[in-house]
Amino acid sequence: MADTAAVVPNPAADTSPDEPGIIGIGAEMAERLADLVTRNTTYLTDSVMQVPLEHYRSPERHQEELDQLFLTGTLCAGPSAAVANPGDFTVHEVLDKSLLITRDDAGVAHVLLNYCTHRGAIIAEGEGCTKRHTCPYHAWSFDPGGTLVGIPGAEGFDGMDRSMTGLFELPSAEAHGFIWYSLDPTATVDPASHLGPFGAELERWGYADFWKVSVMDLEFPANWKATMEAFNETYHFPFVHQGTIAGGVISNTTTFDTYGRHHRLGVPLVTFKDVIEGRAEYDPNFNLSVLYFCCPDLMLANGPFGVEVVQITPTLEPNRSRLRHTFMAKAAPTNDAEREVAEAFSSPAAEAIRVEDGPVLSLAGRGLQEGGHGFSSIGRNEPGVQNIHNQIDAIIN
Ligand code: FES
Ligand SMILES: [Fe+2]
């Protein structure tokens, strides 16, 4: 068995924790991963976890999670890059509510309820850039901050207090390249207290300067926690992603670190084996991938080219969840060729979720809903999955 301290070439010597992105964290993580890869093992928790199937299917448990996590807690509305410029907007369905996420002329992001204050019609759909959101029903129009700015036949509304007829705004705050918000209109959104030390970890990547390449929305017939589980282990890679992403990853091998309720998984890429075995130079950008779980609704998968932002939310039904996948490149393209490269990276990443994870999540959703086996078993090799349940249980109980 190789001496792993010697085979990763001086990781600590040429990197600093203060450096951005993977460079700053790569050295220490690389040493741990080299040890795990060499011993053909992974970070292991103390014991196998048994999650009662009731946690995936009981309407009462589901309502508790909605009440305590989603209707009152801090959530992620998406990356800042989703609405990078004034006028940009994106519509996102969360808990069967339609949210209109915008950026106003002053550069401030807003999370608005996407319902017209005239007679309730959904106003915007999809994504784009506009100075005016015009309702399809009677064409009332609103600026990106949600202020009512136009009423056809305005005399019909003489005497109405227009200050009361802007789009309903939810509390939000932008930090570390993401927009944080609450579905509770009375809440104060404080990313620093929500994230704790995880904020500094996010900050090191400079996500605020990333560029949105693509957005994909999916719905799965599976509880939201089951969907989130699939993004917190690489155990399934050889079986679900053979022929695609599994070819680039040393599967079922991760480091595990926690930041309050949130966590980080370090994943070795197959190129890392070449480094360990002395065939290649160490370059953390191309040897390691870093995954993050930000409790309760956000998952990030960092790769050499950018990051996959995966937002997972429940619906009002226990056995149905929504996923928004946003692929962000580290920088905006400066020409068509760079744009094509960005799209060439984003498309397979999105397709792996849609075509490969999607079907197994549907299968898992059936058994979690209908199975008679009492509980699901989360292995010692699935620390991220165990931590999701630990953190949710700690909030609920
Ligand atoms: S419902 Fe929107 S303008 Fe009437
Ligand atoms: Fe997967």
C-alpha cells in the first residue's frame, strides 16, 4: 500500500486555505482522499441509520416539515446569476406557490409572489429580461420591484390606493452569490445566522461572479428528502450513471465535513488515481469535486468548469418533489465558441439527472410510499444522506 502522504505532491506547500475555490481547500481534502482511495474505502459513520418510511409518506410528518422548514425557515431562491442584470427574472414554483424572482434597476433582487393584485392571475412565466411584467388578463403592469406602474382604463380604479397594489414581496437577502428568502412574510432573512461558518465556505468560490448557462425544472414522484438523498452520495454512480458521469468519478468514496446544519462531501475524480500512482501532476481543479448540502433545500456540485446548483423542494403532497437544476460556468463567455463549450458541459449534467436519476427516483418513490419494510437503510458510507435526516429530525423534534 502506498504512502499517501508522499504521493500527493506537496499539496500543502503550493496551496493556501485563503485561496479561492478548490485551491484553498484542495490540499487538506486531497490528503484525506488519497488515504481513502489508497485503502479503497470511504468516510464511514459509526452505524447504519434506519429512517422510518413514515418520514417519507406520513401526511402529518410532511406537514411538520412544511411548517417548520419550508413555511418558516430560510430557503434559497436560487443563484444570483439566475437574475444577473437589472430586469432579469425567473419564475420558480415552490410548495405550489409561483414565485417571481427579479432584479430591479438599482440591482436589488426581489422574491415576489407571481400573482396579479387585480384578480389574481399568474403574471410571468419562464425566464427573461423585461422592464415591465404585464398580466395576461387585463394587462396591469408591474416593474421588476413589484410596483404597479400601469392600469389600462385607469379611471375605473380612481380612488384605489395604489400603494397597496404592488406584487406581494417576501423577505429576502442576497449573500455569497445566492438569494435567500422566507415564505413567511413576517420573517427576517439573515443569511449569516442561517449559514454560520458555511457562509465563508460558499464565499471562497466566488459564485456571485459565475454565469448562468442553463436551467431545467423537473418533478419526481418521490418525497423531497428521497430526491435530496440522490445528490448526497456517489454510491449509486456505477449503477445509475455508468457510461456517463460515473466514468469520471471514483464512486462511493468521499470525505465528509459539517458546517452547522450544512455539509461538504469531497469526491475524487478518476484523474486523482493517476496522481496518487505518480502518473500525473496534482491539480485540484481537475482531480477533485466538492459537493455541498445547504439545509434544507440546496445542493451544489462543483466541477472543473463550474457548478451545478440543485434546488429541491417539496410539493403539498408527501410523495412528490420538485427540482431546479441550474448550471453555472465560472465566467461568462466572451465569444460563441466559449458559449458552446459552456453548453457542452451543462447539457450532459442536466441530462444525467433527467434521464438517469429521474427513473430511479420514481422507482424509489414507489417503495418509500408503499413498501412494507418499515424503514429505509442509510449506510455508514452515506454520511451526507444520514446528515440530511439528522438535521431535519433535529429541527422537527
Ligand atoms: S388579473 Fe391581472 S390585470 Fe386583471
Ligand atoms: Fe445521480
